[in-house]
Amino acid sequence: MRKVVFIISLCFCTIVGFAQQKNVYQGFPETFEEPDQETKSSYAKKNVLLKTGTWAFDQVILANLKGKDRFNPDGKQGVRFAQNKSIPGYLQMNFDVPNGASKVTFLYGSFRDDASSTFRLEYSVNGGKSWKQVGEDISDANAQAKTASFDIDVKGKVRFRIQKLGLGSMEENPSIKNGRLCVDDFTIYEN
């Protein structure tokens, strides 16, 4: 009898868990598959129209070197942040999603065998005029792709950016960890 009650309880908890999970916004995850890498192959600041909307790339390129860039293995490309910069670089939405956000996830890793770097997720509820950090800084990127996951409770219109900190040059100061950072599959869940 205890086994039956346990199984029923487990099934109920699983159903409740699925019911509480929010929907991923239509068009997400942003996979950075289109346009082709040639469209954004320079680290200079540029706005790029992707399938979800226009994103600002500052010290960021579309990247597709298999085995060196860390992107979803089912895809053909992701994005790569520059290394050794003293000012922050960012990958930023230039548009809002309308129904808030309950969760954000994305894949990340270091380029090739680069040193780690430090980056953070930020959000804006006023069209990008000001930004607030979500969670803690992340600085454990390596050659193994990982998933960053942030639970958040934002109502109304919101946009996000990943900001890679400008820690300086590893060539000038070997104690600094500021390698190239790869990101893919940026996903936003409605609130």
C-alpha cells in the first residue's frame, strides 16, 4: 500500500511540476544560426537582425569553428566574445519580450582552450536605459559547454543582455583570466 501511495504522490508532484513550468517565448531559443557568420565577423559594435529580433553585438561575433567554439552540437554556429579587453563587451537584446520572464537559460563555454572569463546576465524594464544584474557573476567557462540557468520574477516588458567584464589583458597581467567566451541557445520563459 505504501508503494502505491508513493507512486501516486510522485506522479502528482511530476504533474504539478509540469503545470508550473512557464512557456518558452515564441521564436526562442535564439540559436544564432542566421544570418551567416560572415554577417558579423568583426568584434566592432554592430546591430544584427536575428530570428528573435535585433541584437547589439559589442566585442562579439557570430562564430562557427567546430571543436573550438562552444555551441549546441546540433547547430552550426553561436556567438563568441573577444578576449583581453579592458572595457565590458555585451550581447544585448534591442527589443522587449511582452510578458515578463520567469527563467533565462543559455549555453556557455570558453573558446578552444582559452582561459575562463567573467560574465553576468542583466535585464532592463525601461527599454535599455538602465540594467540590473540577475544572480551572481559566472567565471567557470572552460572547454566543456555548460548551461547557465537563472530563475527570475519580472513582470511586464523586459529585455536581457550578457555582459562580459573588461578585466584587462592576460598578456600584461598573467593572473587575469579574460579569455574568449562562447554562448548559444539563449532561452527566455514567460512569467
